[in-house]
Amino acid sequence: MPYEPVSTANRSELTSIIRDIRNRWRLKLAVRGAAFVIGGFLLTLLLSAYALETLKFSPGSIIAFRVAMVMILSALAAYFFVLPQWRRVTDEQVALSL
């Protein structure tokens, strides 16, 4: 089969389809990451409430659990939300999505 040049209209349409697929891929990763972050935060909140009840709400434990909650939320957001967004979607993954 001889080589046929691709017209610019077909190329721009293909580029637009690939861009849309990559955007949907990133959106899927963002939604999944947000679900993990929210679920992990709620679990951490429930566990810290139980622990504070057990420790009778001492001032030191309140401060410690506040700091722990911020650190855990930051770690969850970084691991499940930010890191997956930095990954590049390979051409093979785009082709499988088609």
C-alpha cells in the first residue's frame, strides 16, 4: 500500500480525539484520587474521635490529633491525587481507551 499523506483536517481531528481521551483519563484519576482522599480522611476522623474519647480530650491529645489529621490529609492527597496526575498517559493506554 503506497504512503498517503494525511490531510491537516484529519490530523487535527485525531489530535483533538487523543487530547480528549487524555483529559478523560486525567479526570478519572482525579475522581478516583478524590474518593480515596475523602474516604481516608473520614476514616481518620472517626479513629481520631474514638481515640480522643478514650484519652478524655486532654489538651495535648487534641493538638496531636489536629496535627496528625493535617499530615494524614496531606499525605493522602499527595499519594492519591497529585502523583497520579503527574504520570503521563502513554500512547498504548490511549490506544486501549479507543
